Amino acid sequence: MFEKMNSSWVGAVSALSLFLAASLALAQDYPSKPIRFVVSSTPGTTVDNLARTLANDMSKTLGQPIVVDNKTGAGQLIGVEAVAKAAPDGYTVGIIGVDGIAMMPLSYKNMRFDPLKDVVPVATIAESRYVLASPLGRPWKTFPEFIAHAKANPGKLNYGSSAAQVRIGVLMIMQRNDLDMVHIPYAAGGTYINSLPAGTIDAGLIGEGIAVSLNARLTILGVSGTKRAASFPDVPTFTELGLPKLYGPSYSMNLPTGVPTAIRDKLNAALEAALRKPDVRSALNKHALEVNYEGPEAARATLADRAKLYADFAKSANIAPE
């Protein structure tokens, strides 16, 4: 009996040693071919600009080209699935919205992968801001006036969204202030954004960069972030307005589960080095992005915290996957 157990133990140790040796050899050779950055949105969007800025710098550090691959559709689902099902060799990397991953289990039924288990954060990279906006000409100019008008007219105002994180953001505002507003869903982000200045909807959350470009046609009511936005210095943050957990879009670098730690660490080191450079930070700032680096452990904790926050909120608001 003891001899059999001892033989099994030796076999297990030997197998583990072989695995570790193979992983180490793979990591030492990495990267030996081009790397693919998968982005779940179209060229020219915030996350696409983020990926291209990082790809340009990190390719020099890693010594291999980095190609940005835009896999769009179904929110972020198609792009995230492409990362989840890729070979765990470090050559497929996702540049993905943290909140989009966190909300996927709440948004889609019968997914072919688990976004919280099959995709692992390498690091949190940067964040931008959400802006709560209304068309010009509405009978409110500040957040308190908007809340007062909505309360006085239950069911008569509407809001739009084209993604789960945008809708849940507005729902958080509604729940906190006991509002009754009608949801207008949009299949495409561009159509949703254009509906705000056109006056088709009464309110909605949009990115800071878009809000700046449309500022002359919008009333800005609140912004995410820990401090006021330089673009809108007179507009209070959601924290000031009593909404401390209404976050702006945050972006992370991700790998499929099973990538050797040594490869993950090489990518993380190249990313961290890029984010220290003034020219990279300046390029990100031009796209309304602020560096908010977190390493692997902290990035996983952030994703888990966001996933729990949104799951708890969805349960309280009776939101079910579609």
C-alpha cells in the first residue's frame, strides 16, 4: 500500500516538474511571433485607441509586432469569447471593458463560456468617465432640477442605453432617487448617442470624450470619477451627488485561463513600463483616458467586486439575462 502511494506521489511530482519545465521554456521563448490584441469595438472608439497606443509601445519592448483585431458585435460578447477560447499561449490578449465583463452573466443567457472564469485580468490599465447628459431645452439645468422634474412627472421621462453598463448606471440613479422613467433601448451605440442631442430621449450616460464634442448641444448633469472633470469643472461628480458606486468605464488587459504565469508577467511588465512613459500617458489623455494601473491580484479583485456589485443590484432591480 505504502509503495503504491509513494509511486503515485513520485509520478505526480514528476508530471508537475515536466509541466513547470515546459512552461518555463515557453516563457523564455515568448514572444517568438506577433501578438494579437483583441478589441470588442470598432476602430476609433476609446478602447480601440487605448489598444493601439499600447500596441505601438509594447511591441518595441517585447520585440514582436502587436496587431489590433477588432471583433465587434453583441456588446463585448464576441470579442471576449474570442479571448476566452484562444490557446493559452499569450499570443491572444484582450483589451476589454471591466464593467462589460462583470455584467455579462447578467446580460446574456446560455453563454458558451464563463467570462468571470475563462478570461483572467493581467492588469487594470485606465479609466474614462461617464457623463449624465440631457438635450438642451429641457426644463432643467442641474442634477437636482432633473431629479425634481422626474419625480413630479413619474413615467413621463425616458432614458436611453445601448449597453448593459449604461442602462444599469441610469437604473442606479433612478433607484437611489426613487424615479420612474421609461427605458428606450438602442441596438447601436452611434444611434443612441445621436439621439441625445436630437432630443429623442430625455437623458442618458455617454463617454466624456463624446460629451465634450457635443457639449454645445447638451446639458451636462453629473460625471463619474473621484474628482471633477477638467472638461466640466462646474459639474459635480456622482459621488458629490450621492452615487459613489456609479463608476466610469474601466479597461483591463486580459488573457485566457491557463496562460503560464511567466508569460503573464512579461506582458504585465511591458504594460507597466508603457504606462510610466509621459508620451503614452499624454496619448491616452487625448482620448479622455486616465491611467489607473492595477497589477494582476488587484485587477482580479476589482473585477470580482464589480461583478458582485452589479449582480446584487440586478437582483434588487429584478433584471434578468436576455
